[in-house]
Amino acid sequence: MHSPLELRKFVAPEFVFGNGARFLANRYAKNLAAKKILIVADKGIIKTGMVDELCNLLDESSLEYDIYSDISSNPRDHEVMDGAQLFSDSQCNFIIALGGGSSMDCAKGIGIVSSNKKHILDFEGVDKVHIPSPPLICIPTTAGSSADVSQFAIIMDTEQKIKVAIISKALVPDVALIDPYTTLTMDHYLTANTALDALVHSFEAFVSNASSPITDLNALDSINLISHNIKPLLNDLQNIDLRSKIMLSSLEAGLAFSNASLGLVHAMSHSLGGFLDLSHGECNAILLDHVIDFNFISETDKYLKIGKIMGINFKDSEINNQKELIINHLKELKKACGVTSTLKKLGVEEKDIPQLAENAMKDPCIVTNPRRPTMENIEEIFINAF
Ligand SMILES: [Fe+2]
């Protein structure tokens, strides 16, 4: 347990949470001196009609805009560079990202490339961005990535086939407009996977060796909200109260992980996602209980706190049983969310594991994992999740 006297900082953007928050975009853009806006939104979001809704708002305020939508679910380096080219060609001075983690991460990348005039991959790692981005408003439409409040962006290096983590205060948006109504368009699969991503964010932030009393508060409440509301939501996808609770849990998870960072699940999941272009939430969910099996010994008290918040009764159980109770509870939760896959079913081959482990060892998220793994440890965890 860390002492509250240890130095810790907490970075968060201005954010508005609640019904109708998305309708404030034009007002904020005007206040932040927008002249011409680049809207960054993928094609799936355009189909929902939410981009039209945003354009109408900007028209009402006589704000000019252009739209960039060539964004994959794991945003690529060249997509960021193309977006930055459009930002420059269209003489934009402002960005609004509307969408899930991929649109928001791509928008963040476009922002720092535009201001620093460098290639996106030059920013890999911690604190490598020297010039701030143009003003950025994020409007999330999923409840999981929390890119709208975090200082992270994850971009695919298409040549190396790895996901690159960029961590910098320059990636914290100026404003996040967090409106639970936007998440009503998500289907069962996306709702489950994004919520499980948020759950993993909170788990990893809570046991991170950079955690603090403030990130712990957010992480624990987020785990409480997700673990008790995700199953009811998956049976009632149009329930706005449940959508709001999961959106709030994602926000809290984002505040926690943006400041306490993540751990081994994300390091391994970034490696997997880059190598095989897999769903981030699903990779995390598959790996979580296997990483807990490895980490438990280093942060036992914290894992027990998480277990209690999720409703596990540890009465009279031995330490090894306590670990099993948490792992079994998570397996049951994952099953109820429809995550029953394994790495093998996702197309991972055993011969890939050494390379996957090597890439995971280089990921910045590994630094804050409570237990330092060796290459062999990571290979073993991959095999356990096979
Ligand atoms: Fe994540």
C-alpha cells in the first residue's frame, strides 16, 4: 500500500457528463476560438446519424468543418498522417473527435502531428510530445476506451505490426462531452467488450505501482459499477439508466488509468492486437484472469478489496482459495458477457508466442505492473490463455 505522502499528480480534462452533453459541442468550439474544425469520426459512426447531428449544430453556429473518416478499429499510422494532411490542406485550427477509442486516438494523433510536424511514430513512449495539440473536443460513443479523458493514444505501427503507446499530457483533450445517450447504438458484442476493457483499466490502475488515493477511489467505484450493472445492461441494451452507469464507470476507469497507468494485461493485449489486428476489449478480457494469477502474490490485499467490491465472500478461505474465487468470479462474468474465446480461437499460433512476449516486454504499460515479469513469465501467461 502506498503512503498518501508519496508525490502523485492527477491530470484530467474539463468534462461534462450527462444527457445532452454532446449538444454543447458548438458552444465549446466557439469559446475555444474554432475557425475551421476537422471532425474525426469513423464510417460506422457516420451511419448512426450522430455526425449529421454534430454538423447541424456547427452550421447553427456558422462554424466551418471538414470530415475525416478513414479510420480502422485499430487506427493505423498512415491514417493519422493522412488525417493530419487533411487538417493542414483544409486549414483547420480545431478538432472534434466523435466515436470510440479508435476515432479519438486517431484525432489525438492528428493533433500532435499537426502541431509538431513530425511522424506519429516519433512520439512513442512517455512525454515525447513537445508542442501542444490544437484544441480538441472528444465526444465518446462507447463506454470503455476513455480516450476522451486519458493522456494515452494507441496507434498501429503497420510495418512492425505492433501497437505503439503514446503517453503525454498533450494528449489530454481540452473538453470531453460525455453523453450516455450516444452509447445506445452499441450492439451486444461492442457493449460487452468495451465494458470489459473499462473493467480491466480499473483493475490495472488499482494494482499499479503508480496508483494513488485519488486513482484508487475512481478505480474501485468503477469496478463496483461495472461488475454489478454489466449483466443487467446486456439483457436490456436500451436501458438508459444502465447505459449511464456503465458510461460513468468508464469515465472513472479512465481517470484512474490515465493517472496510475496500466499493467501487464494491456502490455500483452497491445502486442496481440498489433500482431493480429484483434479486438482490444476481447484480448484484455481473455488475459485478465491469467494475469491476476501471476500478479496476485504482489498485491494480495488490493485484489481482495476488488473481490469484496464485486460481491465475493472470502469468509474462512485460504489465500490460494481467495485467488481462485476471484478468478472464477471473473470467468463467470466473462461468460455471461459472451466472452468465451481463447487466443487459439482468435487465430494465435503457438509459434507466435516468443515474438508476442518480446513485444509485450517493450510496451510502456509493463512498467507499472505490480510484479515485474520475465520473458518466460509472459510466454507462460500467453500459453495459459491459449
Ligand atoms: Fe484498454
